[in-house]
Amino acid sequence: MRRPDVLRSIRFRLTVIYSTLLFALAGLTLAVIYVAVAQATSPQPITERTAKVYNDNRQYVGTMTVADVSQIEAAVNYNTLQNLRTYSLIALGGLFVASLGIGWVLSGRVLRPVGAITRTAREIQATDLTRRIRLPGPRDELRDLADTLDSMLDRLDRAFRAQRQLIDDASHELRSPLAIIRTHLDATLTEPDATTEERARAVAVVDRATTRMSRLVEDLLATARRHADALSDTGLDLTVIAREAGEESFLPDRPLHLRHRVTPGLPMIGDADALRRAAGNLLSNAVRLAPTGSTVTLGTGRTGSWLWLAVADQGPGIAPDDLPRVFDRFWRGADGAGSSRDRRTGLGLAIVRQIVESHGGQVVAFSELGVGSTFVLWLPAADRAGDEPAPTINPLS
């Protein structure tokens, strides 16, 4: 048989525990008092004796019951002890009933914050994480629990918002190349009267659209992969990572120069593949924007307990109003889209920021219109100790 919910509740168990302990303590106290009184007074029932009574003339009148004074005192003590026992049992019965009520009220007050947490948790949905517990009262264990849950809800809310924004932005970005492909398939490639030149032009447009979609999918996979737990951080040399990224990602289609300003021996703990991709994204971005015949600088070094990797170009630069937004997902500046044949997904710098922040560092951009841009990755050294903040200077200036 299923027990009623009230009998299975924590409040009921706490009430039973409170009342049992209180009843046991009170019973023990009264028992000690009873034994102490009994030992101190030696109570005994009165022993009756008879005596003859004579008048003043020595004439026998009758008999009467008499007792010694000590016996009378013992009898009084005995009656007192009997009354003490009787009233103690009555008091214990009343105390047991009162303890149940007091335990029920006290347990309700103690568990009231738990009820508030439970009600708020029931009202929270996956699509609406705006509710918070915000438990008032003293900062005890339950208050710490509520604050911890509020902090967890804040993180979940930010994560879900970022996820929804990423899905919306990705859907918007994929819609355009899909529409282009569909239009050219319907208008040219499936048209029997289309000329060879029109078909070739349509194939080129479709190829560019599919290439753009492939880049977007790869960047989205890189974004999701860094959030996974499958990646393991190991010891590495940041300078080695920078040189490998230069060899793999500096692939210009026009005359450009790559200059190294690296410092050997920069140990740190991190994901080599992810850091190599971050440096490669910066180099690819610099190659795309650098003027023909200009120089791209790749540098590494150390400042205090922070390591840095910087990529500088001599491109058109970024407007001051746009500089805070360059690391946003799917953002493209006026000059950041490149030519019509080489459009970017708008996720490259966002991935760079995500990789650097997942390593406990930060990325900073410096730019001047008409002069060029410098992107600096600040990463904690392997022997970093303390809470020294990352510098905000341009180490290549």
C-alpha cells in the first residue's frame, strides 16, 4: 500500500525526529528528578499504630491511631513523590503532543527555502530561463545552494541564448548560398536553351556558393568541437605552433612577404590543434586583406606571466566604431567581405576568440585606417602564478 505523501515527506520525518528527541530529553530529565527526590527523601507509606486514650481522671476513653513524626514526614514525602510521578506522566503526554506541533512548525520554517527553490524550478522551462530563485534571508547553506542554482541558470541562459543566436545566424548564412544554387539550377542548368557560356557561368557561381557553405560548416564544426570534452590539453611551445601555422596557412595568391619576430621557448598548456587553427585564421585574414607586395608579420613573445602571439598586416584597417565588433559571429566590416569571389563566413575571428578564451586568455585587436591591423592572442604561460591580468598593449608596435 502506498503511504500518503505527507508521511513520505522530509517535513514529517523532521517532525518525528524533533518530537522524539524532545520527548526523550524531557522524559530523561523528569526521571532523573524523580530518582533524586526519591533518594533524598526516603518516602514510605505511614505505618498505623493504635494507642489508648485516658481522660484527666485516668479513665479509659478509647483508642486512636498514632504515628511517629519521622513516619509522618516519610508519608508526606511519599505522597509528594506519587503526585510528582502522576503530574510528570501527564506533562510528558502533553509535551509529546506539543512537540509534534512545534516540530511541524519548525521543520516547515526550515524547509521553506527548499519550497521556494522547488517552485521556481517547476516554473523554469528550457525555452525560458529568465526566472531566478533570489532566496532572501541569512547566508546559510540553503542560501548558498540557491545562489549556486541562480549562477548555474545564468550560465545556462547565456549558453542557450548563444546557441539560438548561432542557429539563427547560421540559418541566415546558409539561406543565401542555397537560394543562389537553386536559382541557377532552375534558371540555367535545367534550361535546355541555355548557352555553354551561361552554363559555365552558372557552374562557377554554384561552385563558389558550395565552397562558401563548406567553409561555414567547417567553422561551425570547429566552434562546436571546442565546447566538447573530447579535446585534451597538453604541454606545447607557442613559438612552434606559430611557425607551423605560418607554414600551413600563409598561402597567398599574390606576392606577399611573411616576417617572423618570434621568441623561442614559450611553454604553455593547451590544445595544439585549436591554437594552430586560431593562428591560421589570423594569418588567412591578413593574407586576404594585405595589399600586393606588403608584409605580414607573425610574432611571439612573453610579457610577465603571459605569452603572446600576434599577426600584423598592412591592410586597409578597421574603423574605430567597428573594432569592438570584429570578434562577433557573422560580422563583416565594409572591407571585411573581400571580393565577390572570396567571401568569408564571418566566423573566423569569433572562433579565434572562443579558442583563446577557452585557454584562459584573451584576444585584442589594434587597427588604424589606412595603416593596418594587429591581432594579439594573450595566453597564460605554463608557470603562471597569481591573478596578474593580461596586458592590453600591442607588442609589435
